[in-house]
Amino acid sequence: MVTILLKITQRTHITILDGITHRHPEILSGVPVFIGTRVPVRSLFDYLEGGDTLEEFLHQFPSVKREQAIAVLDASLQ
């Protein structure tokens, strides 16, 4: 599967980052998720926008690696 890099724009567009996130029509109907999980990337932004910390997000979703979350956050700033 070819991964397409998109930019996160105004926190409404989700980025597909090679090796970090992916989407597949059979996984959550194609919603971008962290690789190795069924956790939608959008959930990270929902948690942070709701006032939760990265630590709280990672505690709730232990299958998401810290490095994955940080890579997505870094990409959102570019």
C-alpha cells in the first residue's frame, strides 16, 4: 500500500505519515489510525483540544507509542 503524505491543516485534515499512521478501507472504514492500532489519529487531537495531556492520551491508548504521537504532533506544526 502506498502511503500518501498530506498536511494537517487547521486540525481538520489528518496526515498519513509513512511508518507512523495509515488508513485502509477495512480498518475503521478508512479513518487514519496509528500503525499497529485501531486508534484514530483524530483521537489524539480530540484529547489535546479537550484539555487532556499527551500523557493522559497515551495512558488511555497504550497501544500508541509516544514516538508515534510526537511525530504526528510535529507534523501538525509544519
